[in-house]
Amino acid sequence: MRNIILVLLLLKIANPLIAQENLLQAASDLSMEARMNNGFIRPVNIEGTPYAKEDSSLGVFYQRNIKPIKAWAKLNYYFNNFEFVSNGKKNILDASIIDSVIVDKETFVFKNISVNGNNSSRAVKVIGKQGGNSIYFFKSVEFQSEVKPGGYIDPKPARYLWVDPVYLFEKGDKIIPLNNFKMLIASFPNNEDQIKKFIKDNKIHKDNPDELRKLLTFISQF
């Protein structure tokens, strides 16, 4: 009996360690591949930042088939992914093992989104979920290489440029950017007039999360 209790105690201690090792090992394995895929070579001097905040936050990482763990990380908007420091090196999270992440009281999931022709799994903030529909908030950063002076060309340092954020509507497995409401309305061919009227009557804006949650509630009844 004493041996059984000892084994159970060891398993209880080991499970979080295994979960954390799984998370950090996956991040480490993906680190170099992510940088190569994005053609990213960090210059010595670079203007701007890919982070909304420079300090790391303690987040809860829900892994598939493994208990969630807590770890310090920050969201890198160039990679649209969470960045860890492990063994003195920066690593990017392997999104394929993650179900969701809660950090700074906000929930993030990974969705396949195309940016500049590059389709990959990217972190998006959950704004609302109802029925089979969801609304997400997505923002990203582009990297611009240094421009050397010459002729009529003014020099520019290597820099990060923030792209205008966009809200996304998910219907089933389809992601619809809310640059306007045309694509969203067209996705509900049997209810177009009702949705148009609701948007007009309630003065729904494509960049207001509270108003978009109202729209989500209305659409999810169909």
C-alpha cells in the first residue's frame, strides 16, 4: 500500500513537469524553423517593437491531452505567437499542441490566417463565442528591411511596422475578415436582409467589440 501511494505521489509531481517539458521542447524545436520560414534575421539596430508590451506575463497554457501549465511568455506580433525564454534562448511556441492560452485575463487561440500570401497558424484574441460562431481580434507586425541611401532614395532603418488590426468572424471552419460586413452578410444567404437591418438599426461598427458581440448573438440564432 505504501509503495502504491509513493508511485501515485511521484506521478502527481511528474505530470506538471512532463507538461512543461513538452511545451518548452516543442517551442525550442520550432524556434529556428519559424525564423527561417519568415525570412527573419534580426539586425543589430532595429526601430520599433513586435510586442504590445515588453514585459513577460504569467500565462496559462492549455495543451491538448496534457494538463495545463503556467509559464512566463509574451506575444510576439511579428510571429503572431508566444515567445518563451528557455536556457537563455528565445523560442516560439508550437501552436499545434495548444488548445488555448489565457494571459493578462485574455484568451487566445490559434487559427489559420493568410498574411501577404503566407497562410499559417496565428494567435488571435477571443472576443466572443456563441453556437458555432466566434469573433476574434487579430493584429500583426511587418518587418521592413533597412533602406540604404542612394539617388533620390532617403535612408530608412530596419523597422517594425504595425498593421491596422482587424476583427474576424468564424462560421464553422471559415474565417471572415470584417474589413466590412459584405462577406459576413453573404455567408448567411437566407438571412441577408435581417442581418443588414440589425446592423443598421443597432449602428454596429466593424471595430467595436461590444457591438460585434451583439451582432454575434443575433446571427447565432439562425
